[in-house]
Amino acid sequence: MMKKVLMSCLLVITSLFTMPAMANTDPYQLVDQVAQRTFDRLKQEQSKIAADPEHLRTIVREDMLPAVDVRYSAFRVIGGQLKNTTSEQREEFVKAFSDYLVVTYADALAAYKEQTVNIGTGSTSAEETLATVPVTVKEPNKPEIKLEFKLRKNKRTGEWKVFDMIAEGISLLSAKQSELSGLIRQKGIEAVSEQLRELTRKPVTPLETGQ
């Protein structure tokens, strides 16, 4: 059950990280528009994806990265070890982490069938810099999955970006931080960056929904 929940979470977070050319100055509107746009694209490009699953990585690379605060998330994953790294090591980790996200989300997109999402509504004041957007994942003949997406606003540009997701009370960012920060402490950030690069070299592998 947990694996199925995580698959759906990854699928939806991929859609939320896919962004049209628009000013993302409202977190609720951003999540709603990009989710609908991505699922429409998945439906339209199934034949192309079937012929070449690697096309999913192209979709993620082209549309995801402008909408995710990769650097902020990567630095949060490094956690307390940040002070023990050089600027060059941090840049390499951010790049490796970005590529790792591409592979992770491409795998989730490969499991797409007929999932739909309902986005919660709300508003934020000009002073707020953090927002939580509720999302419900629906799939035919399966229980609904309720998620929360965390977004932060860049104080300089006023733009919102997704940086975390809460699934069944678990922060995926915190979980990844717990997993990788310990490895960074034990093996060093360069070894973990290489480990992430190794994962990016594998082919797109659909996550199974029935487990």
C-alpha cells in the first residue's frame, strides 16, 4: 500500500513541477494550472512515450526544472553537513540531485494511466512566504490519496515554487534528508553525488501501481 501511495505521490509531484510559461505569483493557481496541463500532455503523448520511454526525461527536463527550487531542496537535503562542504562540492551535488529528480519523476510518469487530481483552493497575503496546497489524487476503482504540497515565495522576485510534499504525514524532503545527509556524513558529499549520478544512468523504469 505504501509503495502505491508513494508512486501516486511521485506522479503528482512531477505534474506539479511541470510549468507553463507563466508568472507563478499565486501558489494555488500555479499548482492547479500546471497539474492540469501536465496530465493533458501525458494523454496526448502516450504513443510517443510508448515508442521511446526516455522521452519522459525530456518532458521533465524541459518543463520541471524552472518550477522547482532545486537548490533550496538540495541544500535542505545536505542539512547540517552544508558547512563542511565547498562551493564546488555543493554545485556538483545540486546538479546530481537535479538529474536524480529527473529520473525519479520520469519513472513516476511512466506509470501514468488514468489518474486525475483535484487541487484545493485558497489565498495568500502579500506578506506570506510559505503556502500549503492540498491535493487529492483519484484513480478509477482505488481509494483517494490526500497530499499537501509545500511552496515558498522568493522574496526578491515574488515567485512561488514547490519544495516539499507531505504524504500520510510524512515529508518527502525530510525523508530524503534523513537518507542522504547520513551518507554525506559517512562517505562525504562527493561520494553521494556520484551515487546519485549512477542512479541517473539507469533506464526509465515504471513504478508499479498494484503493489
